[in-house]
Amino acid sequence: MRAAPDDHSAAGPTEAAGRTMRRRGAIIRGGLALAVIAAMVVAGFAFVPLFGDPEGIAAMVERAGGWGPVVFILIQALQVIAAPVPGQVTGLASGFLFGPALGILYCAIGGTIGCAVVFLLSRRLGRPFVEAFVSRTALQRFDYLADSGGAIVLLLIFLVPIFPDDIISYIAGLTRIPIHRLVLVAAFGRLPGYALMAIAGSHAAAADMSVVIAIAVVSVVLGGVLFWQRRRVEAFVRRLAQRGHKRAPAPIDGDRPLSPPDPAG
């Protein structure tokens, strides 16, 4: 009489094959992450000088001729993806080159493309990818956003100029908020900033410095007040995020915050 097959021995090869597939998947994702990071670093080094040089941006766009808008849109997208730095220079250049309406449009298209790419890469490649581009200090400061399920919190962050929205775009990809919703939030949240910079750039091109000075004064005063009250603003945003966390699922890939747990909790 033959003994019944052992369920554990029968399941063994299947489990081993599953572990092998998971290891291969992890290796593939790791290799892809390294390739993407390397490409972004190379692109960043190539284009970073432009982000502080509006004349360099204008020269490159003008050399492109009819492809100038496409070149500018790519530069604007790279400003978000490869070099997460403030985009005021590209915003001013857009208005200077194309006027207020087209400047706002091209800024919005490029910035939205850049944000979408960052969201997708962060979502697919996870926290190791984000840590390659965001400093540990910034992650510890804004890591609570990875647990937030509220798009309204991110919209507020994109609207308020004291927050580093390019850096936060990387963290936003770790949330469970759908990508299409993140893209809409980034597009609408960044639009006022694009508009102000493009309008200022267009008036600078026309040598109408009164409007440029007015926009600069309003921006400085508003930024100064928000910076003065930054602790209260950040505390308010954190409370909103915590409320969203109670209703939101866990962050992507089960990632945990870098911040140590509160012993009192």
C-alpha cells in the first residue's frame, strides 16, 4: 500500500519557484532603478546649469526654431525630474520667450509631465529610488505624507510656496493616491506659480518693470509671512495628513517612515 503524498513536499517546489521569481523580480527592479537613477543624474548634470541661467534657456530654445516649444517643455520637465530645484527661472523664461498665455501653457505641460514621471517612478521603484534623490533630512521632515491618503493635503502643499514641491513629488509617489489624481493635483496646485512667473517674464521682455516689481513685492511679502508662520502652516498640514491617514491604506510596498516611532505612542 503506497503512502499518501506529503502535501508539504508537493508544495516545496512551488514555493521554491515562487521565491526564485521574487528574487529575480527584485534584481530586475533594482537594476532598473539603478539605470534610471544613473540616467537622471547624467541628465541633471547636463541641464542643471540652465536652470539658473534664463539666457541659456532662451538661447537653446531659439536655436531649436520651430521646435522651441518642445525643447522648452522638455527642459521644464527635466527641471522637475532630474534636478528637483525651484522652477522660477524656467517660469520667467517661458513668459519672456512665449508671452503670458503660451508661457503658462508650456510651463504647465512640462511641469505636469515631469511630475507624472516622478510619481510613476516612485510608485514602481519604491523608497530606495526616492532616497536617491531626496535627502534624509527632507524625508524625515515630510515622511508623514507617505502615510497620507488625502489629495487635498498635497494640493495645499503645491499651492503654498514655502514647501519644496519638487521634492515632495517624489514622496507623493509612495502614497496610495491614484496616479491620475496626483497628476491633477500637481497640475492645479502649480498653476498659480507658473502664471505669476510667466506674467513677470512677459512684462520683463517688454521692459515693463512696474508689473515685474509688483509681482516681486507681492511674492516677497507673501513668502515672508508664510515663512514667519511656517511652523503653524506645517503643523496644520500635518494634522490634515494625520486625519487622512486614519482613512487611508498603508503606503506603497509596505514602506515604513524613516522617522523613529514615538515612544509615548
